[in-house]
Amino acid sequence: MEVMYPRCAGLDVHKETVVACVRIVEGGDVSRSVRTFATTTASLIELGEWLEVNGCTHVAMEATGVYWKPVWQVLADSSFELVLANAAQVKNGFTGQRIGRMGRAADVSSSWEARRH
């Protein structure tokens, strides 16, 4: 499977926390790093900085409830492309047009990985 975005992340947004999983593919090796951030403005700024330091080009998160909105507001002006996905589509394996570009190759498993932690 072709890797389209070798530096990407998935966010699992909750009321009081955001679990972020960065997935980096380099030379055939895959590394994952998972961190949990509070949903305060200061912590969300720290999350954005962490994603940028890791060189993420695409960051996906599920649109569940209203908790994603402040996360989006803080991260919207970051250097990476922020992608909002319908949770039901991600869970059912249908990734939609935008997240489909990020796709299974580079990959939506960041969201799945983050969800497991």
C-alpha cells in the first residue's frame, strides 16, 4: 500500500482530553507516538506545537458531539492540514473524500491507534 502522507496524526477528542497519535513513516519504518492533552487553550496550543515539531502535514479528527469545535479553533491556523471526519464513516471504514486522500495508507489507523489508548 502506497504511503501518501508519511507524517500524519489522528486525534481522539473527548470532553476533557485529546489523545493524539502521530504516525511517521521513514525508510519503511513506522513509528507511533501517543500523547494526551487537556482541552484547555494552553494545552491545545501545546498539542499544535507538538504536531508541528513532529512535522505532521495532515491531522485528522472525528466530528463527535461538540467537543471537536474548540480543538479545531485552536489548531486551524497551524501549518498542517486539519481534516474533520464523520465518526460513523471512519468506524465503518468509509473515509470520505478528504480523509480518503490521507487514507488507509498514511493513515486513518492513527485515529484507530489513538482511540485504543
